[in-house]
Amino acid sequence: MDNGDTEVLTQAIDWLNHGHQVELITVARTWGSSPRPPGSLAAVREDGHLVGSVSGGCIEKQLAIRIDSNDRSTSFAHEISTDEARKFGLPCGGQLELVFEALSDSKELEHILDLVSQRKRIARTITLDTAESTLTEVDRLTDFHFDGRQLRKVFGPGWRMLLIGGGQLSRYVARFAQALDYEIVVCEPREEFASTWNVANCTVTDLLPDEAVLKYATDQHSVVLALTHDPNLDDSALIEALPSSAFFVGALGSQANNDRRRKRLIGIGVEEHDANRMHGPVGLPIGSRSAAEIAVSIVAELVKQRNAGDSVNRSSQRTAETANHDPG
């Protein structure tokens, strides 16, 4: 789950448990330039305290003022008009439609966080007319959906990165990835490397690489990076990671080495289409030389891949919404 969503739900739970009235706000639809995509969350309590963002800061203060006067008995959608957008500072004629929900207690949100902590995917559907919501476990993450009557948002596990090897490069990658809210797991069965790992808030395991992949990195929010330069360790991880649902699988080494690696993996039973999804050499070609620069290139490629997927989803949603709505 996006770290921002976790922050919003956690803070809303705390406010509710301390007796505050809380509204959950979701970006339902956008037109034009909008700083936050559909599905973005914020929560605000009755005295105006707010967590999260639905507009990148443009209208949050005005929303906090607006909420105190609304009927808290129902959920409803409100479109930020062109005049309001201009007044509040939304960029370039951007418009928003927001869904407001009055939360009665924290149990549902607590249940969502509990299930997500088990790396499950939970679809929360709310019907605006009745303000009723349901939770359903789903097999995969799906796009945010809003049709004017129902809103559906899927909460899934946070991003996890499994690093094969605990050397200098892995330490840099771990630090940079933590800044992007990745949970870091380091697979290092070699005692001489494991004993010198010095990056805080990481899980270090001495499992063999194939076992570590099966335990930590088989879902759509997993990244596996083979960074040891030792084929025995790297290939062991890749054999399990490439056929899995892991979002991104990368390996260090030159183009020639990775071409040989693909042939080797296919030769021992990895399907060709799985072997070909390996990012190797991993990292964007930015002329990296030092370990820190190589780590930057690797994390940059991850950002590019994630944003490419988000861009496709958002573009498809905007196309569908534009076909069914004329903001005037």
C-alpha cells in the first residue's frame, strides 16, 4: 500500500479512537492538470486538522473549513468547479471530483491495515446513496473505480525489495530505496558480508537466495535485485523470481554477461519469456561508475518502471472519464 495511504488510515484510526469526528476524502475523478491522481486520500477531523493530500496542497485548507458545515450522515461527491479551482490555485484549469465520507468508527480501517500487513489485497467499495461500505479480498491489484454511484479502491501491500547480497552496492540501493518507502530485505548467507551490514531498518536473512525469494518476494509489489556478482547466488534467486509475480527482477553485470545468464537460465528450465523479463544489466544508462552512482541508476529504473505503469492506468481512466463527462 502506498505509504501515504497508510499514514492517512493510521491517523484517522487514532483520531477516531480519541473521540474525534473524521471525514475521509478520496479523489474520485480529475480533469485537466491535477497534482494528485484518482484514489488519493486525505482525512480531516472536525477542528480542521488534516492528513494526506487530494490536491498537492492547493485546496486542503478550504476543504477543512467546508467539512464542518456538511451533513455527516451520508457520503457524497462534490466537484470542484472551474471557478473554485481558479480560486484555490489548482494548476492549468484542473478540476477535481471528491468523495467525502463520514467515518463512524475505526474498526473497518483497522481491519484493512491488518489484512494489508499480511500482504493481502482488499477492495473497499462504498455506495454513496447509502454510505454503506464493504471489504472484499481480491487476487490482484486493480485500478481505482468510480462511476458516480459507487467508489472502489484496492488497498494492497507496500513495496518490498529483496536484495541478493549485502555488499557496498546493496547498502547504497537500500538507503535510496528506503527514501521511496520500500521495505528492504537483504539475503546474505555469507557471514563475512552479513556481519558488516550497517543500514538500519532492514531485515537480514541467511536463507539461501531461492528460499528468500519464495518467502519474501513473489507478489506484484515485490522487487528482486541480484547484486552479488556470484552466479551461484544470483542465479539461484533468479530461477525463482523470474516466473513469479514479482513486479521487477534485475541483475547486475554487463550486457554480455546477462546475455549468457539468460541462455544459462533457459538451459536449466526457466521459460524463455520469463528469462527475457529480467532487467540486466539493471539500471538506467547514465554513465555510472561508483557504487553510489550505480545504485542511483538502479533506483531510477525502478521509478521509471513504476511510473510507466501508473501513467498507463491513469491515462486509461482519464480517457474513459472524459468520454462520459463534460466539465463545461
